[in-house]
Amino acid sequence: MEPRANFSVLHRACALVVALCTLHLSVMLLFYLRSTGDESEHAPPSPGNFTLRTLRKGHSVSTSTMTSTSTMTSTMTSTSTAIPTTQALEKCPDTSPLLVGPRNVNFSQTIDLNEMRQDPKVSVGGRYKPRECVSLQKVALIIPFRHREEHMKHWLYYLHPFLQRQQLDYGVYVIEQDGEDTFNRAKLMNVGYAEALKEYDYDCFIFSDVDIIPLDDRNTYRCFDQPRHLAVSMDKFGFRLPYNQYFGGVSAMSKEQYLKVNGFPNNYWGWGGEDDDIYNRVTFRGMSVSRPDGVVGRCKMIQHVRDNKNEPNPQRFDRIARTRQTMDSDGINSLTYRVVRTEKDQLFTKITVDIGKP
Ligand code: BGN
């Protein structure tokens, strides 16, 4: 009996050793498998994973980089629950959803611009761009100016909200003629074009009198396929065009259109004719004038007495008869002036210039 009992004890001990070995092997196998899984996470990542990590580290990826990298966008969408995402801004729509249509304006109310100056959306110099989308155009508003502070207040008061509802990326440039010599509206327009471009890569220019306020925000202050006349239906003219070729008050030209006509003429001193000259330039370069309809294009002019030193220019008839001969040598390519002073208000940039005299 004794050897049998010994054999049984030995058998049990062996079974225990085998069980322990199996357990040991299983545990080893388990650790091995887990460590292989971890390693695959640390292995050189696929482009998708790499992007995700980059984004996780720094959330300050610029918008433009995000839009141009499609893997980034798709990775972000699929893991959007885990990562705070910075939305890529889309282009603004052709028609802004913020438009309200016809609005009344009242020139008898006292304007206080200080509240408007507190608006954090407008940055110094009268610059604005929408936060909700990327504007379709970068628009510089050029306003020739002298001694019209009251009109300027009204313009700023009505136009800033108007342009913002149109979702434009814009800047306001008031170009003041220094001194008291005869006024030259067209030359100040050329100066505005040149000065605005030194600040920002504008692609559209709105040339506006300081006293004209549009009444309907569907009249978009932007550029079109053809040079655009915007002040088409003015109260002063019974809400209609005074004549078919009229291109005064407010007009819009893209950089390309403007350069094609060599800008405005520089030698119209005093009132009248310079807008007819640029109209001629437009047609001589094979372009036509586009306009909004007479309802959308309604606008009001602030009544005022004629400015000093802006008497009707007696030479204007002769000059507009010669546009074809003069337009290549008189314009943005022959512009000379001297900046006297630049002032940055919260709502506009005012550039005072010496443009000489007749
Ligand atoms: C026109 C003026 C324009 C002016 C409009 C509206 C001339 C040129 C000689 C025919 N043109 O008569 O400059 O914008 O009236 O006021 O004077």
C-alpha cells in the first residue's frame, strides 16, 4: 500500500505544477497581448490619427489651414464628442439673411455716435468683418469730404449697420481736401482708392457722396460684373434717374474695372461733370453700367446749401467732350498728392490730403 500512496501524492503535486504553469502561461499571454495592443497605438500613425493628435495638442489651428485640409475636417467630425472643435467659417451667402429691406431715415434727429463707437464688432478706423461667415468681397468705402461733419455723422449712423447687415468685410475712408481751394471730388476718389489699398487688399471700391443715404439694404454696396451705379432713385430727383447716363452720387467698381478705366479724372475742379467723365470711360472700355431697380435703389440726400469753393465748373462741358483723348493720361496713373494727416476714429479713417489747385 505504501508505494501506491506515494504515487498518488506525486501525481497530485504534478497536477498542481501543471495547473500553476498553465496559469502562469495564461497570465503571460494576457500581458503579451495587451502590450502588443498598446504598441499599435504608439506605432507610426496613419495620416488620420496624426491629424487628430495634432488637433488635440493645439486648438489654435488657424481657420484657413482647417479648410484646406480635408482629412482634418473629416477626422474632427467623426470624433466630435471628444474634442472641442473650432468650426471652419463658410463663405457668406449671396444674399445676406440679415437684410430687413426698406427703412426710414430721419435727418432731423440728433445723432450720437458714442454708443456705436462702443461696438466691439467694429475695429478702429471703421473696419468690420462678419464673425459668422467669410465675406464675398472686401469693400473700401471712399467718401470725398470737406466741412460736412454733420452729414458725416448721419452717414456713419445709417451706413455702418446697413453694411453689417450686408455681411461685408469693409473699411470706411473719409478723404478730406486740405485748404480752401476749389474742391475736386474726383481726385479725392483716386486718393481714397490709393490710400485704402495701402491698408488692406480691397477688391471693391464704393465711391459715395457724404450726403447720400440708401433706404433699402437690398441695394448691396458691393461690386458686380459691370461697374455699378447705386444711387439710382434719389428723393432729390423724384426717385428716378435724372438722365440715363447718370453715374453720380454713389458708384461701385472692382479694382479691375477701376484700373481698366484708369480711375477718375484728376482735373475737374468745382462742381459737375466728373461723374459723366467716368461714365464715358466705362463705355469707352466696352463696359456697361449695372443698376438695382428703382425700388431697391431708393435713397435720400441731405438738403444743404452749395459749398463754398465748389461752384459749377465752367470747363466741364469741354472736358467731358474729350474723355476719349484724355482718359489714358489723366487718372490713377497720373495721380499726385501729399498726405497731410491721418486720423483713426473708431468708425472711420480720415485722411487729409493736399491735392493742389486748378
Ligand atoms: C449733371 C452734371 C453731373 C451731376 C448731375 C446731377 C454736368 C456736365 C455737363 C452736362 N453734369 O448735369 O455732374 O452729377 O447733373 O446733379 O454738369
